[in-house]
Amino acid sequence: MKLYTTLEQHVKKEPNFVTDNGELKKWVVLNKAQNFDEELIALLLEEPTLKEKFFVEIAGATVFLQNLFIQFLEQKKLPERQLHPIQKQGRTDH
């Protein structure tokens, strides 16, 4: 399953992130990500694939790769192969 599809299906579990037509409210999710919203982060952490791509472990702490997540959501179809090296290094400035 493509990463965006996984993200969309998992985040749609929260009614506040979905329009009346069942579409993802991308702008709401982006805003929540920019504000390190606990509810959004908790949803992302529940799904192993999303956790692997958008979080990194640093000194025993799980860190949300906010810039990577926002960039991915804005571009919607960023190739998955570009995510892995960034996630592995825990950097978003590439």
C-alpha cells in the first residue's frame, strides 16, 4: 500500500480530519502538524508504517519529523525512497 494511502486511511479515523464527503481535510491536518497536535501525533504513532517514516528515536525519545511530514503532505506523492534516508538520519534539511 502506498504511504499516502496508508496515511489518508489512518488519519480519516478522526472525524475532524474528514469533510462531509469523506475527503481528507488536508489543510486541517497540516495545521495540526504545524502545531504538534497531540491527537494527530498519537494517530500517526499508532500505525507502524507512519511511525517508521515520520518519527525517529533520539536518546530514548520519539521525535516527530514535522518538516518531513508537512513536505510529504503538501507534495502528496513524494517518492517513498526519498523518505527513508531522511528518516534514518533524523534530518529534514536535505
